[in-house]
Amino acid sequence: MTLLTSWVQSANTDQSPFPLNNLPYGVFSTRGLDPRCGVAIGDMILDLAAVEEAGLIDLPSGPVFDVPFWNEVMEQGADVWAQLRQRLTSLLSADAADQDLLRPHLVAQSDAQMHMPFLVSEFTDFYASRDHATNVGTMFRGAENALPPNWLHIPIGYNGRASSVVVSGTDITRPNGQIKPPHADAPSFGPCQRLDIELELGAVVGGANPLGQPVSVQEADDMIFGYVLLNDWSARDIQAWEYQPLGPFQAKAFATSISPWIVTKAALAPFRKPTPVREQALLPYLQEPGPMLYDIDLSVSMAPAGQAATTISRTNYDVMYYSAAQQIAHHASSGCAMNVGDLIGSGTISGSERTARGSLLEMCWGGKDPLTLDTGEQRTFIEDGDTLTLTGAAHGDGYQIGFGTCVGTIKPAVPFGA
């Protein structure tokens, strides 16, 4: 597919993350507009609440865009999703007949504040990059025992906290917690000293299954509304003390950041990629009927307070061992009910090279091999004032499908009783 042209001229360039091919969904506000649904086109946002009120979009269920979340659209299912995308493409294409009617409802992105694009029902995070799992396992168990025995057979995950999922631009407070260094006789309580990122892609679930009813991998893929960038902030020293035997808890509960635009599965369809050849055959319920990963370039940058940013990682979502559809199918295989608004974290996305690793834990090998930033400063983990930015885009013929950015700045821990 090549670039589709729009009458919104800023969308007609391979430098724009939001061409007509993309049309991602978000929630925005301005000084004069309360939070409502919008779609990104070039450097503008089309106010869908106003367009709906003007009668230019009419979904079967009636008004759905005057609320600050996309869940009501998600609930209507894939046929309505396709109908909406087709209508928006028609309204914004270069030869559209209603340009003069739509133009007053465009808002400059620079004048808008972005909000959470959907109400998060539940959050589940996975551990699905083989390079990431091998790196972490090697650090803690040695190369011969790097992968747990179940890893090649099952998508490993844990249930996280929906309450601490925040939109890009939200400051992140350094967490407090119990920490026990290896040489200490007893734990202490205080600010995390080994604060980290996890570069991930989040799948936004737009469908549901009844309690007790599993879904196939294809049905799981059909349930996905779209994807966001996701940074599952991690307190590695708190995690090291608490995770046995039940896994992450407070080390992951304090914050998860997502990008403000939901990039639809339809926009990403030309970039489908298969999962890797299996060393161990998966059980039938996890086998994919077709390619369900995507060719999405991803990067992470770090900027100390008041300093320029340094790109510290570049990788691609196509390195993952398990797709989001497989993760959802496994999640529901016990009869667990998936809900509209569920958020499924891919797990840290890491490639084979140091420059392609998705966490500082891996980049700096547990703190033993510091990164040198372009400013000359060194980091093993995140310091107060540092800003971390995730970016991502799939690249087509003369266009890109961009996600925007997922940004968070670390603020000092809140003093709390020792």
C-alpha cells in the first residue's frame, strides 16, 4: 500500500506519523472543549463529537463521541469499527465533498491536551521476548538455566493494576518499597534505587468472552481494537526481594504509561509478520492461523533534566516469540473472561544486540556495564529528573503508521515511614 492523500495537507508526507492510512483514535481537550473523542490526521485532530453532532457521522447506536473514552465504540464490535474507519477515510480523503463542513472541527495538536484514550478494565503484562527472557534469566540463574522450563510452551504473564495505567506526559513518582540487598541481613524500606523501563506494545481489547468460554487465537485477534506504546515502569530492587514465589507485585504496581493514540489493527494490517520458527511445537490451542506480529520499529531515548535526549535502544516488535492474540487466547483458555477495555502488555521487547534491548536491566547488565549518554553522563538505572520517551512506527511505501510518543519524567519519591 502507498500513501493515501488527504485534504489535510500536513498528513501528506512520509514524515507525518498520522497520514490518512493511519487515523488513530484518542481523547483530547482544549481550553474551550471538554475531553472528547478525536482522530489524528497530520498535525491536526478531527473533533468527532462535533462531527457527530453535525450529522456527518452516524453510528448505529447513536451518539458515542461526546464522552472521554473509546469504550462505547469498542463495545459495538468489528463491523462498526470497519464502518467508522471507512467513513473517516472518505471524509478526510483528498477528494472529499464535505471539506468545508469539516474544516471548522479541526484542532491543532499543539493546542490540545491528550487524555487516557479508554477506560482500562484490567491490565495483564506478559514476558514474551526470547532475548529479554534469556538475558534476564542468564543474569539471575546462569546461561544453562536462562529460560524457565515452561517458557517455550506457554505465554507467561501476571495480572497488573489498571488503576495505575496513565497517559503519556504524566510524571512518575519514584516508588518506595521493601529492599534487601544480597549482603544485608534484613530488608529496609525506602525509595527504589534501581528504577527501570520496559519497552512494550499494549493490545487494547475491544471484544469480550463470557466467563467459562475460551477463545481461539483467531477469535482473540478479532477481539483486538488496536495497539498503544506501553512502558511498564519497574522497580528492580523491590522486585528482586518480593517476586518469589508469586511474581511481581509492588515493583510493577506504581505506574504503567501508554501513548495517547490507539493505532487500529486495520491500519497495521499491511505490516503483519509471523512469529518465529518454534523450537518446541506449541499446543494446538496456541497455534496461529496466520501472521499476527507486526513490523513496527521501536526506540527509547533518555534525557537527563534540562539536557538533550540520547537514543539508548532501537528494536522491532517482530522479534517477539508470542503475539498478543496468543496471549489473549491463553489468558482466556481457563475460562477467564476478557472484557472490553482490557490492556494486554506484550512484555519487554528486546532484540539480540545490546542496542536493541528494551530495559536498562539488560542494557547495563544488572548495573555492571553503564551506558554513556551523549551528554557524557552515565546511567545504570533511572535518576530523578530523567525523561524516558518511547516511539514507534511501521514504515510503508512513502508513509508511516506512527504511534506518537510515550513519555514519562521521574520525580523524587514521597517521604514515607521507614
